[in-house]
Amino acid sequence: MALVNPHGSAKVLTPTLLSLADQQEESKRAQGMPKIQIGSRESGDILMIAMGAFSPLVGFMGRADFEGVVGEMRLKKADPGVLWPLPVTLAVSEITFQEGDEIALYFGDQLMASMLVEEIFEPDKRWEAEHCFMGQGSLDSEDFWRLAEDEHPGVQSVMRSGRYYVGGPLKVISEMNFRTLYGDYFLHPTEARAFFAERGWSTVAAFQARNPIHRSQEFMCKVAQEMVDGLFIHALVGNLQPDEIPAEVRMQCYKGLVDNYFNPEHTILAVYPMDMRYGGPREALLHAIFRQNFGCSHLIVGRDHAGVGDFYGFFEAQTIFDTLWEGALEISPLKMDWMFWSHRNNGMVSLKTCPIDDPVDRVILSGTKFKRLISEGKISEIPPEFSRPEVLAILAKYYLGHPRNS
């Protein structure tokens, strides 16, 4: 059996990273273009577009695609009718160019890409934030806004971004230092697909890793491995919230866990450069789309996937897949129940498999509480059934060397 097709009607990857020779030529051309400074989210999106992870997109969205995605989760111009759940936009505060111009996009001092400006428009950001981040939980619009502007990083990112959105195709010149930092772990979709094919895999389950993996998530991965040929632990190394564990420390945790507790014949660890949007259900769909582009047939979706605070229902990121039209995705969700250690069973169980309704029997520690204990230096209070000792040792060393976090 072959791997799943890339996302989009053409079923092909659409990378925009230029060859080395073309990068040099485009860099020279870009010196005469208006220079636009971009933020971390936009730089991560450029890299995802560059490698083809955001196929069929080849640039930032114009108004038609922006409104179609926000309102209907469908592209309108880039690939009409194709599922896309969250906008991929370039925001600027002032306009120093016009439609038809080419601009040079810089992240700090790094020239990342040139862009043909096809469209400049003013978005309705409040409409965007409500549709993309409010979810279907218990919050109404008034409660959502009362909390979101202070407590939802995705909403904050949208509302604080520039007044105008600029749409157009990209010619990507630089992948910054990700190859240097992560070496062979930094995979493009074509490279991941080649790895899967070399191993004879046709079914691959992706696990979205944003924090150090604890025992229940490890268990989810291993349950998934029983159903597919291989596991693709795909770790985000773009920006998280300021109080999160740095990417290099998280990467040490992933390596320690994979090296000691997973079968290397059926496991691949890789990284990707996108920033988290904390979009809950819609971001789960985005995670599915770019994992399909990487060649994965399944995405592991657990409790509160891509969530933040109490903005989404525990399993809303699972049920959103049930609302899609036929053929919207080739990748399928592997829906996992709430998993935890049971003392009575002396092992990992889930709400589906454990009949015991005794909270004393269960070792349940939310990711939020886990991070709080770690950040306060209270690692000894974390039950050994919650996290592997190799992971805790790495985190303890990090926080011991960073007393400002405790």
C-alpha cells in the first residue's frame, strides 16, 4: 500500500523553498525591495510553506481565502473548496508598498523570503478570533471576550497584530538555523515520506508533541503503534507561551524517552518550526492536514488537543472531525480517551478500560499542574507513575540551573 496523498485537489506537495543558486539570486533582487519585519508566527508559517507542509498553500492568504477559512473552513481561491481550518496571514501595521509590488520579509536581520503582493486588506479581527478560537464549549461571546484578551494567546496574537493583512505567493530564501540546531530531526515532508517508504510503512500515526511527554501520552502512542506500521513523534520547536519549557530542553526529554522506551524500528522522532496557535479543535484539523502532507495516515487526538485554559471541551478536538464533509481529509483521527495510571490495575488504563470509579486509585496529573510543580521546583511531588525518571531528571537539571523559574 502507498502512503496517503498530500492535501489538496492536486494531491501534490507545493514547496516554495528555492534552490541554493536561486536563493543567492533572489537575495540580490530582494535588496531593492521594501523591507518588512515579521514576527515569530509568520516566520514559522513561512517555513511550513517553504517545505510544503502547508500544501496546497504557496503564500499568505488574501481576503477570499481568509474569509472562506474563517467562515466555512474552506479555501476559496488557492484551492477552491479544500478544507483549511485556520488563517495563514501576514499582518503589517503600515503600508509602504502597493499591490503588484514585491517585498522582502525579514525576521530580525535574517532575510527569509520575497513576496509578490497580490492583495492588501483590513480584516475583521474580532470575527476571526471568535470563529477560530471560541469553540463550542460553555463560553458565550461575552464570557469569551472577557477571558480571551488576557488569557488566550491565540486571540492575543490576532488582536495585537498589524492592522492590514497582505496576501501573495512566497519565494523562500532561508530556513534560518533549524538545520544546524536539529540536524536530521528537522524533516521536510518529502524526507519524512522517504523514511516511511524505506521502512515499508504505509500506515503512520503522528503524535503532536508540544510539552515533555508524560506516561499517559506515552501510553497513547503505544496503543496507536499496535494499529499502524509506524509512529511519528512530531515535536513543535517554534514558540510557545513565555512560561513554557524551552524547545532545546523539550527536545532532550523527547530523545531520552524515545531512546529508552520506544522500539526504534517502528518510531521516528522529528521536529517542525511552527508556533502554537492554541486553536483547540481547529488547530487539531490543521495538525491533521500537515501530518497528511508528511505522509501520516492517522493523527493521535487525545483530551484537549491544542487547548489552553478552559476554552474548549475536553474532547471537542475529536468531535470536530465528525463534522467534516466526505473526502475533506485522507488522514484519520485516532481518538484516545483520558488515560492514567491505576494502582489497582498496576498499569496504564483509560476511562473506557478501567471500571473503577475511585479517584484515590487513579494517578491523574494535568499538564497544567505538572508544569506548575516543575516550575516551582517541586519535582519530588510528581508521582513516578506520571512521568519517566529520565524525563524528570532532564527537567530537574534545567530548573535547578534556572532558579528564576522556581
